[in-house]
Amino acid sequence: MARILIVEDEADLRMSLEEDIRRQGYETAVAEDGERGLELGKKGPWDLILLDVMLPKMDGFDVCALLRKAGVSAPIVMLTA
């Protein structure tokens, strides 16, 4: 089963994404802010990371850069408004 990490601070969007993705048969984990997203991202392996740009504590660009620096090679899709 593919594993997808969702890093999104907006609760309604985060829950909707998680529900839709799980309904398709994927395993998910969620983070509400950049720091938690970075922490979970490093604990992979992930098949995909959905990463919001505007996050509390650390923005998505910084999370992405730090994940790459840590050797995380999972595809990352940046979510923007």
C-alpha cells in the first residue's frame, strides 16, 4: 500500500484530502505545521508528500529544502492557494 504524507494547516482541507486519499486505498499520515511535517517526512519512507506552502512554524519551501537535505527523495507536490 502506498504511503502519502499530507502537510496542511487548514483543517477542512487536510481532513478532506486524508479522507479522499484513504478512500482510494492509500495509507496516510498528516501534519498541521511545518515542523511536524519535517519530523514525519524524515520518518518515511513516503511514496508521495503533499506539502502546503503557507504553514505555521516553518513554510513549505523550507520543509522541502530540509527534507531534500536529509536525503528524502519522495516526490513532493506543493499545494498553494
